[in-house]
Amino acid sequence: MKLDILALGAHPDDVELGCGATLAKEIANGKKVGIIDLTRGELGTRGSAEKRDQEAAKAAEILGLAARENLKFADGFFVNDKEHQLEIIKMIRKYKPDVVLCNAIRDRHIDHGRGSKLVSDACFLSGLRRIETEIEGTQQDAWRPKQVYHYIQWENITPDFVVDVSGFIEKKVEAVLAYDSQFYDPKSTDPATAISNPTFLESVTYRAKDLGMLIGVEYAEGFTAERFVAVDKLDDLI
Ligand SMILES: [Zn+2]
């Protein structure tokens, strides 16, 4: 199955938090979108890996994803080496995305920056035909995505471009709230975390509102690019 966009995140919920509205908009525009979670978030203070699996499946349904897989790397400890790169290369060659979205280049959680570089390196290596991979006994062809962009999540990184997501922020919040073990739940007895605070979700929508204000729309999500963002004509920009 070929996907138009493949978004990868170190933990289930990273993609929803970083670019959930952008994905909802692309899906509404007919694009085929998938998510690959690198870990099951098993070190998370709240909930459990099994609960996160269920939450991720629910969020996938809300967003209307064409595919979602989990590579089951070790939360907190996966490294950027050949073994891990090959697992991601297999996914890139399986889904042949034109655009890959991955974690922020640096962030509060140490897995985000590391995961970001790991995915970015794998996207390059995936284009080299002498790196041989196979999936379910079938040899895979080399595939390099046209673009690799990094969604902004916790740290307030200055974006290289922003996407107008007005009309899709509600869908993003709905997908994020599928992770009910992680966010504000007055009934939960799990310890409080930086994201279980009731103001956390407000900060997510506030940031989208702030970015939207800067480009004259209601809501926007920001990304950084690894090379210059190019346009065909000057009026391509909104
Ligand atoms: Zn994360």
C-alpha cells in the first residue's frame, strides 16, 4: 500500500500532538496517511503500554489513518544505529511516502531529538539501493521520500513554514484526547505529569492559535524543513 504521507513519532501521541490537525486536513483532502510509532511509550508515568496501544488505535480511527504500526523500540533507550535504521527503512520502502513527518529536531523529551535524527537518517539511507531489505520474504526496492519535515511539539522552535489548519483543530483535540490515560482526568490516581495538567491541552490549541494569528488564519501548525522550502511561483504562498 502506497501512502502519500508517513508520520513517525518516538511515542504514541507525539504525532497527534505535533501535527494532528495537519494530518486531519490532508486526509480530508483525500491523501493517504499513516503513522509509525517507534515505541509503545512503556516508560510513561501514567497508563500502561497496553492502554497506549488501545489509545493509539482509537486516535487512528478518529483521524482516519490508512495504516498505523508500532516498531516496539525501547522507550527512552533506542539508539540511532544500523539495526534501528533498517527497521525504519523497511517501513519507508513498504509505504513509499512522498512526505515523511518526524519529531522535532530537539525537544524536552530526549527520545524526540534522537528519534528525529534516526528517522531522517533512515529516509536518506532508504534511497540507497545497495542497502538490501526484505519484508515478509519479499525483497524491497529503494525509496527516498521527497521531503522530510519535523513537527514542533513541546519546545517553542521557530518554524520554517506553517500549515493553515483552521477547521481541523477540533479533530486534533479529539485524537489527542483518545490518550485519556495521559491527559487531565480528575478520576485518575496516576501521578501528575507535565502533560496531565488541565492547562496542557489549552497550551496546544493556544500555540496553534498564535501561529494562525501570525499568518492571518484561525489556527496553524508549524514545521521545520531540512533544506530550503521551495515554491514554483511567488503566489504559491498563502
Ligand atoms: Zn513523546
